[in-house]
Amino acid sequence: MISKHIKNTHTLQLERSDCGVACLLSIIKFHKGNNSLEKLRELSGTTSQGTTMLGLYEVAKNIGFDSEGFNISIEILKENTEPCILQVKLENGYDHYVICYEYQKETGFLIGDPAMGLRYLSENKLCQLWESKNCLFLSPNQNFVAEKDINKTKKKYFISLLKDDFKLLLISIILGVFVALLGMAMSIFSQKLIDDILPSNNIHKLISGITLLSILLCARVGLSILRQHFLIQQSKDFNNRINNTFFSSLLQLPKFFFDTRKIGELTARLNDTQRIQNVIKTLSSSLVIDILVAIISLIILFTYSIKLGLISLLGLPVYFYIIYRNNKNTINSQIDVMQNYALTESNFINTIQGISTIKNNNKQAVFDKLNQNIFSGFQEKILNLGKINIVLSWQSGLSSVVFIVGILIYTSIQVFNKEIKIGELMAILGIAGTLLPSIANLALISIPINEAKIAFSRMYEFASIEKEKEEGIEIYEINTISIKKVSFRFPGRSILFHDLNIEIKKGSFIALVGESGSGKSTFGQILKRFYSFEKGNVIVNDKHNLTDVSLKSYRDLLGVVPQEVSIFNGTILDNILLGTTDALENILLFIREYGFEYYFDQLPQGLLTIVGEEGINLSGGQKQIIALARALYKKPQFLIMDEATSAMDRNTENFTMQLLQKIKPDCSILFISHRLNKLKNIADLIYVLENRTISKSGCHKKLMETKNFYSEYWKEE
């Protein structure tokens, strides 16, 4: 029989491209773990075309499974007792992935299909689909993290964020207790007024009662204001803390993380953190009062009548049942809203960033329609959540009406029977009127709590990703960098290059050339420690593995001039210094010494020229000159130039090459390019990257003696 556990773990209905990671996620849940589909996509290299068995194998290894891929027979599959992933073919010829949970003679193979759910297949039917006989066996090892452990870590992380607020929250809660108690004063006074003070015609009692009530109500107002002050102070402190913590965590993540994310998605998750504080504020303010009001109200109602108290007590679970039965739909709808908000934000930012391309190709109408579709989808999700809230409102509202009318009928009969007085009836109705909103709030509190849990999980997903390894051996100079048999592949893809052997020494100008897409820039990313290589070693100063070197000390000695230059809104000077504090005389001396004043003096305000957002006021060549000045101002001992002159005119490129010759004695230079005309007389050694490895190396003259990418370029010239 199908176990309930399997039913609960195999619930995904996703796009075809996600079928592989969906199967992996189901197996993770089967073993009582948890992971996000998004993280599995990233680790497996899933694209719009899907993923590969290699990608699933690699991500399974990464998240704590012993993973083995085999080509097996159906007979061996019958004997397997653990869930495994099968690569099958759909009728349209597309590759697809399913899970084989078990085999029973009576029912056949229990198959979990992301597109169709759980079903049984006969041996013949499975053989028709499973032509490849490729199978991935997965078994959790000691590195596998169970969901309960993840939740414990989440709680610790959340408490660490909130611990500095405990004092303010405690004060707010204590004040809330007094506010709740004082809130009952009016109901109690109304009874005394009707049943005691007014019938006695005692003016002194009336004045004393009103005076006391006024004092209590004023005290309630004062305590409420004081409480609000503490809450807004806590809100400010917590928002600053959670924003800074999340943003700081993002900055420490590996570069590859940002390569697979859209800006809008990151900003959306940053904005989601506000939902967490809203719930904390709710829990520490209205929740405490609602609980106290409910308890005190029930006690008072029991004091008036045990039957009345029991009626109230037994009627309250109705509210919680209403919320509970809609809880799952509410959570799913909240997740949809947050995900679509991130998609909308990403699309908006992406469109604005590409506005030049859109206008150049007259595609405004296309992107307008795309925005309408995405935004309308977002609004549809909000509408669905709103409909659920409406259902909750009318159901809880109707329950309130039934409840209050029932109490009114019961107490009115008691008045007719002379069992209670009119003042007591008024007090009971007042207390019941206070009780009902409090109970409704307590029942509905699950909605914002769920929303905050989702927002926190989305934030924690990024904040908990393993950061760049920063600690290591401190170095103070870079004399040599030796690349030995380095191989690299992106997750789930075939190898990009293998067995690279390159030697870079101080005082040398090393060029790496090859066709576009051959992996030159990726190799540069490895040397920047943005990507990790699969095999081989990178040795610094003939004794330290690159991964063992302190990241900060290494990057302090590293200068980079990329092809795509990041320009920040501010002045030219701001973009060169990037926050470095130094005397203006030193900066001006550097500019003159290196010959940059010719280029910066041409700008309207020189170094103080405002560049605009993303350098909108600059040309591509001007951006690269700024990047060059930025890199050289660090006095680097290792300089990586990645297509760094691609946007420069001839004179600027000549200036750059002369400048590189000037700094070469104190610096090793790696020049990555597919433009080769300047390398003939300046490069000490040229490495040719083709056919996924270094095919040739040598000076210009030596490379011209054999057939390779470099020599073919010069023959065409």
C-alpha cells in the first residue's frame, strides 16, 4: 500500500524543465529533509531546457547524499528498496524524470511523476518509457541535514536577530497587561452606574465614580502612548538590524550566487523583511492585549454566570476552526503573492536596464505587453488572497453575530426571570463585545504569522548560503601564480576547459587568447576567486594553494579591469576610490603620475563630474579608463585585464598598453582578449585556449610557426 508519508512528500506539479529537481526535492522530503526548489535549480544548473542526470548527481552530492548513477535492467530495479530517479522519454521525445519508490507484484512499480503525481505502472509500460535504463540511486549520508535541524537553526538565527529587543518587548508586554486591565473599567463601571449609583440618587457616589473612571481611562491612554513609543523604537532597531544583517550576508555570498539571480528578486526579498517586523509588532502589542482581554472577559462572564461562561468558552473554537480549514490555501496564496512580487520587481528592473535595446528595436509594445501580463498575474494572486480573506471575514463575522445574539437572548431571559439586573446585562454585552474582536484577532493571527514565516524562510534561504571563505594565510606580495592542470565546468554542464597549465610571474605580461565562449573570462573569474575549479591546483608564490590564502589579503593585492565596468552613481573620484579615504594631494599625484589627467580633464567638472546612474553620462571607453585608474590606484601586484580595451579608441588603447609596460616591473599582468593586434610586441608569453585546453603557448614568433587560433588570426590580417 502507498504510505501516507510518500503521499505527503510527492505533491509537486511543476514545469517540464523542473521535473528533475522536483524529483530530487521529493526524495529529500521522503528522507525528512527540506530544501528550496530554487536552490536545487541553481546547484544542478537547471535551465529552461531542464537539467541533466549529471546535474542531479552533482547537486545530490552537494546536499548530503551518496549518489551513484547506473545503467541497469528492470530486474535490478525490482530489487531496489529505496527511492531512485529514472530518466524516461515522453511521447513527444523530451527527456523526463520520475521517481521509482517501490515494486510490488500485485500493483507494479510505484512511480512519482512531477507532472502526474503518484501512479502505478506495469513492467511493460515502464519499459516503454524507460528506454535509457539510466538510474540515479540516492542515499543520505552524515552530511544530510534533516528538516528539524534546519528549523532549529532557523530559530537560533531568528532569536539572535531579536535578542537585543527583548527588554523593549518585555516592557511593551507589561504595559499591555495594564492597558488590557484598564480596558475593562468601562464595562464594570456601566454595571455599577445602572444597578447601584443611579438608583441610589447619590450625587457624591456619581462624582466619585466618574472621577475614578476618568483617572483610569487617562492612565490607560498614557500607558498606551508610552507603549507605542517603545514599540516604534523597537521597530526601528529591529528593521535596521535585520536589513543590515541580510544585506551584509548578501555581500559575503559567492559571485556565482549573483550570476544566477535577478536584481528584482533580491530587492523583493529585502523588502519582505518588513513583514517580519510587522508580525513582531503585532505579537508584542495587540496579541498580548487580545489574550488578556479574552482571559479576563471569560473570567468575568463565569463570575456572572457559569452557564454563560461555558456558552462563551464552547463557542470560541468555531473561530479557530474557520481559520484552520482555510490555513493551507492562505499559506499557498501568500507564497504565490511573494513569488509574483519578486517576478514583477525583476521584470521592471530588467526592462528599465535594457531600455536602450528596447527603443533601438522599437519593441516598446512587446515589453509593455510583457509587463501587463506579469503584473496582472501578480494582481491576480493578490486577488486570490483577498478572496480567501473575504471568506474568512464573512464566516467569522456571521459567527460573531450568532454568538452575540445568543448571549443577548440568554441574558434577556435571565433579566425577565429576575436572575440578573439590567446593569449586569449591559456589562455582559459590553464584555462580550470586547471578547469577540479579541478572539477573532487571535484566530486570524495565524495569517500574518504564516506570512512572516514565509518571508523569514525566503530571507534565511539566502542568508544561510555558505559564504565566501575569507580566512586563510596572510600574504603581502604576489610573485608567482602557477595554474596546474585546472579543469572547470558549470553545474550540470559539460566541461568548459581542462588541464590548463599557465605560469604567471611578477614582471611578466601574460596574454590568454581564444575564441569568444572558449572560457577565457571564466578562467579570469577563477583567479579572482569567484568560481571554484573542479580539478587541479592554483599555487601562489610556489607554496600556497589559492584557496588557502586569506581572501582579503589576496584581493588587496589584486587589480581587475573587466570588460563590463560597474559604475556607481557619484563622481569620477568616487568611482576611483570606492570609499577609500586618502588625502586629495595623493590622488591628484597618482592621476598626474599615471597620465590620467588628459582623459579626466576633458570632462565638464574633471574628477568631480557626476557620472549618473550606471555611468549613463560616460562612453564605454571612458568607463574602462575609470576602471583602469580604479585598479591601478590599489598598486596591485597582480593585474587581470579581461577584454579591458574592447571599448577604447586606438589612442586610448595605445595609452593603456604603454601604461601597462610602465607598471610591469612591479606587477604581473594577465591580459585576456580575443583582439590580438596589440600583443605582438608587448606580450612576453601568449597562451592559446582552444579545443577546451591550452593548445599552444609562446611568443608571437613561436606561435606563428604552427597552426593555431593566434596564427590564423594574423594570417587573416
